[in-house]
Amino acid sequence: MDDEVRMDDIRGMVLFVPGLQSLIDLLRERGWAVIGPTVRDGAVVHAEIESVDQLPRGVGDLQDAGSYRLRERDDEALFGFAAGPQAWKSLLFPSRELLWSGRRVGAEKEVTPAVVDAKRLALFGVRSCDLHALAIHDRVLAKREVTDTAYVARREATFIVALTCSDPGGTCFCVSMGTGPVPDEGFDLALTELLDQDGHRFLVVPGSDRGQEVLDDLKSRAGGGEVMPAGEQDHLGAQEVGAAAAQHMGRSLDTKGLRDLLYAHPEHPRWADVASRCLACTNCTLVCPTCFCTSVDVVSDLTGSATERWRVWDSCFTTDFSYLHGGSVRDSVQSRYRQWATHKLASWVDQFGTSGCVGCGRCITWCPAAIDLTAEVAAIRSGKE
């Protein structure tokens, strides 16, 4: 959330793999726990890391509708995979969070607000689609009249190291949404991984005053062979990485007039067709980096003298989510899928000024029924039943 640095005024640095380790060490020394990608249980997931050896070296992935598999690459790339199952939102907007607790002692009642645990985190390797998702949460949770104080506290304690996506997955469509694959704003530092005749290295550019400060510190500390000024060829190589990724999107979504299209077809037969396949399992909303719907759980002890109120993630695919005065407003899977898709791609624009979709493709990859949002929209646009 620091002031943005003008991209025209910077040249950046080149980090070789030892220099990348020095960056991780420096962030940890400055008090940030570094959260980056690592392989666990057959997937690339986020976890605290201390070494580049914990990154997914030589690991790629294969993603399609309802399908995710890791594969072995023929190089030593550390970030040669697409967006994994976890969005970064779980670190800033937890799936379960205590709001307050209460206790009754005799005739007295005590209510204690929850203490916000705002750990200093450095998010390492954030893709452009996820940067745009964080920007959406900033707008929704931090910049409206009533702010989410817990989110704001965590967000302000976060340092972001972004990453140019080099190998999009089969379900990615960030180019269609204007959200990638090259980070454009919202980061402290941005990395582009380069593997060519000049070696395995990373172009790093600052995106904030705080990022520039870290980069200057790294430059002053690093030994020979770790860090060097970036040259024109490094920048050209980084541009080629982004351009190549943009040409290899697995999916596309025609967004022209999309809001009006969905508003004009609330009874299109395609909604019933997709409902016949949808399991209403909520997977798409759980992996989505922008969904923020919640409900509140009240938990009491057996004596009735102590209680806690927890905020938990919820989903518009559950019948209870739209429960009002004795019944659910959306009691069919058809109405719930339509609500999700129409809100994400249409009414979100009315509420917050942007689409609610960043084109990460997670909802397609992790749908057990292999339902493809881009295909459903295309079917409605085509006019075919």
C-alpha cells in the first residue's frame, strides 16, 4: 500500500539464484515471514519458506476443466507453473475468524472483542491475476465507508513480491479480463524469471518506496555473482516472457457487453443445462480469489455461560445463504449458479466498478463436474439453446 514508483524511472536489478536466496533472507531479517509456493500432496501450495530449495524447482502443471496434475519440466525453473488451488486471500481474509467472545459470571456479562493477529507476511510469487484480486478486496473491504479493520491490519503488514507468469495453465484467461500475465501495479517488488543463454536469473523491479528500499539494501549487501544492474537485454527478455505467456492462454472470455448480456438472459435455457451438472459443492467460490461472502457462527459451551461469535466463509451455492423469513430465496441449483455467475460478471460492476473475475481459471480447474464458466457464457452469447 506504499506510494507507487513510476515504472518509467527504474531500471531494476538482476538476481541470480543465490541473489534470490539473499532476498528471502533479507525479508525474513526485516521481520516478514516469507510465504511462497512449494509442493505438497501433489499440488503447488502456499507455505512459509526459508530457502529457494523449497520452491517447486523443475515443476510444472497441467490444468483443464476438473483436472489438475503436476508434471516434470525439462529445465530448472522455480516458478514454471500456473496458479495453484490456493488464493492469497486466505492469509488476509481467513476462512474462520473470531469476532468476539462473551462470558457470564453471576449477574455480570463480559464481552471481549477479538484481538487481530496481523502477522508481517511477505507474499512471494504473487501472479498478476491475484494482484488484481487483492485490489478488488482492497476496494471492497478497505476502501468503503465501513472498513474491515482486521483485513486492513493484515494488508498493511504485508509485503508483496509479484511474479510475471511464464507458463499459463489450460484454464487461464487473464488476458481476456485485462489482469495479466504481467504485474502492472499493487506490488512492492516484481520478479520475472529468465532462463536463456545468459543463465538462470530474475529481473526484479520495485513498485513502491518500500520495495525500492529493500532492493537498495539487497544491492549493498549481496556478494559478487548474486546481484547486478539490469541491462536492456534483461528487460527485453522479460517482455518476451510476458508476451509469450499472453499468447498461450488456455481459455478466453468475450467480455464485450457481458454485463448487459447476462442481465438480458435470466431465463436462458443454458442456466437449467448447467444446473443439471452442477453439484452446488461450493468449490468454485472457495478457490475464487475475489469471493468474500461470509456468515456468522455462534458457539456456546455446555453450561451456557460462555459464547463465541465467529465469521466464516460462506457461499451463494448453499441454500442457507439466501434464507429469509422461513425459506431460501434461491432454492434451486439453477438460481444459485445464475446468481454466482451474474454477480461475478455483471452486478459486481454496478457495485464495485470492476468485474469480479480476474481470469485465474481456478473455478474451472477445481470444479468436480468440469463446468467451464467461459463455455457457459459463450453458450448464452451464441443464442443457442
